[in-house]
Amino acid sequence: MRAWRGLGLAVSAVVLLAACAAGPRPPRDRLVVRPGPVAEPVRDRQWRLWRLADRGDFLRCRLEDGRIRMGGDWRRYQPEVFFVLRGQTRRLRVLRADGKAGRWLWVRYRGDGRRLKLCTVPVEDAPRSRCIRLAVDHRRDFRHGVSGVRSARRAFRTVTLSCRWPRRKPPFDLVFGPDPH
């Protein structure tokens, strides 16, 4: 019995030494947060908001069908799914249906949790002709999902915008990370 214990310890020591000599293995699923142009206090505030938020503070939206004005023409586009936190404004990239360059869109989910605005120009100075809106009577209406076909004279033609609370909170990098495109 003692011989087996000694052999087990020897094998364990060899495996441990081999693992140390090979160096640390990178984890398979890891979150890399690269500092961006956002200042550290702002990043800390965003992280705190995300941690304290519940599932209902997020919206998972899908933009599909219809046409968006890109480069002076009305073009079809690839469906886009995005998450946005209540009180946050985000920029997202929509690609043309053929996969070529698309355009930037800005989305704002108002702090009251009842209105979402999607524009082809930055939301702060956007005219009505460049934005579509999705509004509900009560924030809880997003629990089961709200969908609508919307148009804006100079930006969107009969696009379908659907939003609902996600089944669980999205990961950190989907909310505050750099734009994927």
C-alpha cells in the first residue's frame, strides 16, 4: 500500500513539474477589457450600473426587413441584434445585405425605460426625419416584447424594430465594449 502511495506522489510531482515547465495555459473563455477612449471614472460608473441593473434595465432589440438610406440610395441590410442599457446611448454598425460596407446607427434607451430611439445621425441633434421610435405605456410592456414597422422620411423605409427584455443580463462586453465593426 505504501508503495502505491509513493508511486502516486511521484507521478503527481512529475505532472506538476511538467505543467510548470510548459507555462501557464490561457483560459478558454476570458473577457478582455481594453481601455478605450472613455475615461476610467466613466468606465467605472458604467460597470457599477451594469452590476446593479436587473434584467429589466436592458433591452434586446432586433432590426430587420425594410430599407435604410446608405450612401444616397435605399438599400436592404443584414438583420442586426443589439443590447442597450436603460439611460444609455450606443452606436452600432449595420451592413448592407450583400455584406459590403453599411452605415452607423445610434440608439438611445431613455432613462424612464419606456422609449427607444434609433437614428442615422447622433441622437442628441437628430431631426425627426432621421429617427424611428418605439414607445410603450409602461416599462413592463417590454417583458413580452414590442414590435413595430417604422419609417422615417430621410432614413428608414418600413423597417421592423422588435424589442424585449432579455432572458438574462448580457455579458459586459456586449454592453460597454468597443463597437464590433
